[in-house]
Amino acid sequence: MLETRVTDIEDTHSESLYQLTRSSAGCRIETGQLIDGVNQMSRGMELIMERLGIPPLQFTPLARATEAEIDAALDADC
């Protein structure tokens, strides 16, 4: 009985970790796509403003978080 329960817990834990890993991977992909899209849009706005003779705004390119930034964010939450 106990062995069956332990196996059930291990299976549930493994499935939860798998789902969390998949969700995290999906978020990373989507975030990367959003960052790339925003950077392209910013460059497009700069070109439009330049063509219209409007002084262009300086858009700071977005970048993915570095491992050090991720570690610092995790440490700050603890």
C-alpha cells in the first residue's frame, strides 16, 4: 500500500515538473518572439520618423535576461 502511494506521488511529481518545464520553455520562446517583434517595430518607427523629417526617438533595444539577471531575481525573491 505504501509503495503504491509513493509511486503515485513520484509519478505526479514527475508529471508536474514536466508540465512546468514545458510551460517555462513556451514562455521563453514567446518572450523571445515578443522582444524581437518590439525591436523590429522600434526600428520601423525610427525609419518612418526619419522619412517624415521628425527627429527620431531613441528606442532602447530590448534584450533577453542574462543568467546573472535571472539568478539575481531568484535571489531577491528568497
